[in-house]
Amino acid sequence: MTLRGGICGGWFASRDRIVGEHGGALEVAVKAPPEGGRANGVVIAEALGLARSRVTLSSGPASRSKTFLVSDLASSEVLSRLSAAAPGTAFVVGE
């Protein structure tokens, strides 16, 4: 499955977290400086309870809009886990 993500607040965020949804994309706040989307992938993997190797950046390493591939997890479970990480947020996930 694919998951579109965007960075909220850049690398100067006070803590790593899933912020919610904005414009059809997942907003992720990271403390680390930008390095090809790696920090975003770590935050997403932790929120999903997956090993970092299961969340792969597929496009947008130098862009604020990135696309990640999530392995070994059904779309419904991704939605459930992201909702738990950012309560009250509706997410858009594509297969």
C-alpha cells in the first residue's frame, strides 16, 4: 500500500509525532534535520508499530511531499494505527 506524507514544521519540531491530515496527506513533525525523508519514515514506522525497514520512501526525498510504501500491513490497520497516533483525524490512504 502507499501512504502520502508531508512534513509539518520542518526539522525544528519540538518532538517527533504524527500531527494529523492536511490536504489529503499525512502530516509528520520531526526533530531531525531533513536527510532524504529518513526521519519521516522512522516516525511513521513507530506510529504503525513496524520495523523501519517496512516503511520505504518511494518518491520525494527532497520534497515536502513524500510517498512511502508500507509493507505487511493492511490499509484498514494502517488507518486504525494512524488514528490512534493522531486521534480525531481522518486519513486518506491509497492501495
